[in-house]
Amino acid sequence: MRRAFRLAYDGRPFYGFQRQPDVPTVEDTLFDALRAHGALAESADKPEGYAAAGRTDRGVSARAQTVAFDCPEWLTPRALNAELHDALWAWAHADVPGNFHATHHARYREYVYHLYAPEADPGRAREAARRLSGVHDFHNLTSDETGTERDLTLSVESAADGDFLALRARAGGFPRGLVRRLAALVQSVATGAAPVSKVERVLGATELAGPEGVPEAAPEPLVLVDVGYGDVTFERDARAAADTRAFFADERAHHRALARVADTVADGVERPRDG
């Protein structure tokens, strides 16, 4: 049978999603788990019918990365998790037709970039997002030389604490580095480092380079949050989902503690005390 799995992972321990020699990746970790379960032969390159929704870069995390392949019926998310890396979790599945392809049958991918920008003007950020939405050639925001025209929906939400903007990007697919460059462009406009009119220059036919070019923002704040497949309905595995939530709750608590440590040091350096 062919089964699709929703995967969540913290991207920081991995050198991206796609297999690479001599470094840990999400795909290598998944295949190692399948071999440990006896669901993939040692000599096999990959499972029959295997495909993934996308290839996230090094450091990029996911909530709903989707892979599909032929597997035994007993291989549920909770069974798969028994052999997975602590930073990689399966939490839902769907039984799909034998011709299902996790890449080609995806109708859209959706990413969220958590942009730390306490000095940003949300209104300017939203205006930049509005201008970037729609059908455009994003050749100035990717290193890809083909497939750069996309129909993009980009929105901006302000976080409750005011320090972050959440950029939500949805499209059928994304050229290499596009979301991270969108984040860098929106940040430059929102902080006043660039005029709103820069969006039009970036979307224009002229190739931009040097100071006019747009660099990639850091990968760690980026999350693949959803992949849509139309009438495919994923069933949440209650135990697997609970374990996934528990792992990321622990991660959240740990990093909040580290943030307080950083605040203590920074505040002390700014306002030193005697003794």
C-alpha cells in the first residue's frame, strides 16, 4: 500500500532535507529508520514510490513536510517514530492511491518566516507583501535560472509582543531561496532601509546585483507549515502527535531559558552594577 506521512522537524541538526554524503539530513534519517524497521532493504536506494513535497534547506524546520511511499500496513506514525531521530517526528498519515506522488500532486506549499524586526513598520511590511503577491517573475529573488515565475500569496501578521512579523507565503512551489529573500526584502522595506518602490525594481526585468540585490535571510526562522493535496485527508496519530508536541514544548522552554540568559548578560553590560 502507498501511505503519505506528515513529518515535523527541527531543521537545525540537519544539513537540509535531501540526502547528502557524510552529513545528517532529514531524508537520510528517515531512510535509516525504515531500514531499522525492516521496511527498506539495506541494498535499496529508497522505498518504492517514494517522493517528498519539497526539499527544505539546512536549518529550515517543518510542521507538515509530506513524504509518501509503499510500506506495510503496520507502519504507522507512532511505529515510525520508534526509530526516528529526536528532532524528526511523524504525526499523521493518509492512505493514498498507488499513483500518488508527494511532489507532483501537491497543490500548494505554505511557509511562515518569523521575522525579528522590532523597529519595523507593519504597514510598510504589508504594503510590500501586497505588491509581491500575484503572478510575477521572481528571477531577482532566487538563484534558479528557470521556473522563476510563480503565483504567490504573501501576507504579514504582527506578533502579540510586537517584536516579530510573521510572513506567510503560499504558492504551488518555490524557487530556491525565494522565501528567505522575500523575508529580507520585506524587512528592508519595513525598517525603512529601502523604499517601497524597491519591490517594483526587484520584480522588474532588469537583473539586480551588488547593493541592489537581495540577500537570503537566515534559514532558522523559516518553517514549512502546510502542503495541500486537495481531497487527501490526513489522520492524526494521537500518540505520535502528543510526542511531537511534547518534544517541541521542551524545545520552546529550553530556548526561552536561553533567551533569559542572553537578556541577563546584555542588560548587565548595558547597565553595569558595582560589586
